[in-house]
Amino acid sequence: MPTALITGITGQDGSYLAEHLLGLGYEVVGVTRRTSTDTGSRIEHLRERITLAGADLLDQTSLLALVQKHQPDEVYNLAAQSFVPTSWEQPVLTGEFTALGVTRLLEAVRIAKPDARFYQASSSEMFGKVQATPQNESTPFYPRSPYGISKLYGHWITVNYRESYGLYATSGILFNHESKRRGLEFVTRKISYGVARIKHGVDRELRLGNLEARRDWGFAGDYVEAMHLMLQREDPKDYVVATGETHSVRECCEAAFAAVGLNWEDHVVVDPIFYRPAEVDLLVGDAALANAELGWSPKVDFQHLVEMMVEADLALVADEMKRGILRSYAASGS
Ligand code: NAP
Ligand code: G4F
């Protein structure tokens, strides 16, 4: 039974990847960092089937000990400070997690398990102010946030360890992918949760930032399959993973409110507090290489994705109301 080590297992992608790998017969070791509150709600249903191990991307010794102890066949580095607006508020910390954290983990692999296969969670945010449309593996990068710049460092250090040390290290350049497990601060989930609250009569309005930004949104469950496929090739290579469709935040609002029979224009309020210092206006990926060489293609389209998320949040808000535990939105900026 191969062993997969996943950093960021408590996050959206970590939970879907763990489910996928367990289904394929892997032994899954999930990395968690010490927190004073429980962050394990996304993997609650998997707790009996996975091994949890403590380590932190900020701490080299913990990563080395982790790899030494578990001797993984595959390492998926999904952990990061992943929310773009926070990267302007905490640029140094974002660089420590999202950039240097990759080097720390690569060092641990190089020293303790050099034949492990390594996946780095790179991002379409690296394309930023896009230099060509659609974006593929050859499109030049132009990141627009401390997050995007940190991811670019993580991307190139992965390429560099492949070329310097012959590690099997790959980088998946993934476009936005969403689900009912997406953090509430990201726009699609903020919309689906907001729609559910409005439909249930909890709120009357939903405050958002730039409605004209366009993203290539796919389903997280589809994207973790691509991560695994990338590590099954004979030679390591980097791939773009995307749907090839782009939609604006406005279109996402239209679809989500329409799913519950409401008109988005009656509820959405544009609030400049959510504008970013520098915006990524348009992302749309070309995943032809992943399709040709990995046999990967997305199964869930935009409309279905939005409907799935709204349906899940309608049930969630109903349950929160019943139990008297309605959440409030996260701090300003989200
Ligand atoms: P997410 O839900 O924000 O999860 C991030 C994970 O990283 C959490 O498990 C978090 O643990 C962990 N983490 C953060 N700092 C850490 C540290 N110092 N040490 C150990 N673990 C730490 O992110 P996601 O959406 O699943 O994304 C997974 C990865 O793909 C991220 O690297 C993200 O940047 C990248 N990515 C995401 C997308 C997307 O659209 N979702 C697209 C491209 C790339 P806690 O639970 O303890 O906070
Ligand atoms: O949902 P978002 O916060 O995601 P963003 O910035 O595209 O980043 C996500 O995808 C990246 C892949 O490209 C990942 F690497 C990254 O970790 C993360 O998962 O924002 C999407 C768009 C932005 O243009 C933003 O300005 O939505 C716009 N937006 C408009 N109003 C808003 C809001 N975003 C948020 N979070 N909140 C708003 O109220």
C-alpha cells in the first residue's frame, strides 16, 4: 500500500485529496499544525482512516522528522496561507508559509526520502496580469499580490529541485476550484452562503467587491484527481488544470440567486472595502496538456458547481438556525 503525505489536509483540497487517495488504497498521513481550536471539521469523517502527524511549514526540524518517520511514496504540499487579501496584510508571513515553506519541505524530502514523488500546489494567481489568453504552461507569469509572488517562488523552487537534484518534483498550476468545503471568505462560497442566509430570511443584503473580475472556476473534487495523476507519470512535469471557461463574479451572483428564485440585483451591494490594491482581472486556463497526457478533464461545470454549493449552504444555514449557531462573516477584507 503506497503512503501519501498531505500537508494542508484540514483545508478544502486536503480533505478531497485524502478521500480520493483512500479510495485508491493509499495509506494517508495528514499534516496538521498546532492550533488552540480544532480545525478538523473537513476531515472529521476520515479521522479513523488516516494518520494525523504534527508539523509546521515554518519549522524545518518538524518537517524533516515527519518525512523521516513516515517515509512517504508521494508528498502533496497543499499547505499555504491561501487567501489573497490577507497576503497584503501579512506579506512576510505569507512568504514564510507559501514561499519558503516549500523549500523547507523540499529539503526534508531531499534529505530524508529523495525518491518520494513531490506535488506542489501552484496557482493561476501566478499569471496575474495575464500576458496571453487563455493561459497555459508556456504563458509568462506576472503575479499581482504577495500571495501570487510567494506561489511563484514555490513554483520555481520546485522546478529547481527537480533540475538540481533530480527529485521527482512537479507543480500543478491550478485555476480556482470551489466546493461546499471552500472557506467562507472566498467569493463563490461567500455568495452561496450569503444567498442561503438571504433565502432563509437571516440577511437582506450581500456586500461584495469587484463584480467584473473573471475567474475559471472548477470543482475541487475534480482537481484533486489531476494532482494524483501528475505523480503517476514516468517523468515529472508541470501542468495547468482548468475548465477553459471564464465567468465574472456578477455571473456567479446571477446564477446563485437564480438557483433559489431570487434576483441578485435586489440584494448585492458593492462595497469598496473588498477591492484589492491590485486586481487579477481575468483568468481562463487551457488544460489541453493535462487532457492529452494525463487523460484529465473536469466533470462539473460552472452552473452545476454553483447549484451544488447553494444547495449545500441552504441545508447548512437551516441547520445552523435550528441549532442557534449562525455564523457571522469573517473579519473585514473578506
Ligand atoms: P485552504 O482551504 O486555505 O487550506 C490551507 C491549508 O494549509 C490548511 O489545512 C491549513 O491548516 C494549512 N496551513 C496553513 N499554514 C500552515 C503551516 N504553517 N503549516 C502547516 N499547515 C498550514 O486552501 P485550499 O483551497 O485547500 O488550497 C490548497 C492549496 O492549493 C493551497 O496551497 C492553495 O494556495 C493552493 N491553490 C488553491 C486553489 C483553489 O482555488 N482552491 C487554486 C490554486 C492553488 P489550518 O487548518 O491549520 O489553517
Ligand atoms: O474567491 P477569491 O478570494 O479567490 P482568488 O483571489 O481568485 O484566489 C483563489 O484562487 C487562486 C487561484 O487562482 C488560489 F491560488 C488562491 O489560493 C485562492 O484559492 O476572489 C476571486 C475574485 C477576485 O477577483 C476578487 O476581487 O472575486 C473578487 N471578489 C469580489 N468581491 C471578491 C469579493 N473576493 C472575495 N474574497 N470577497 C469579495 O467580497
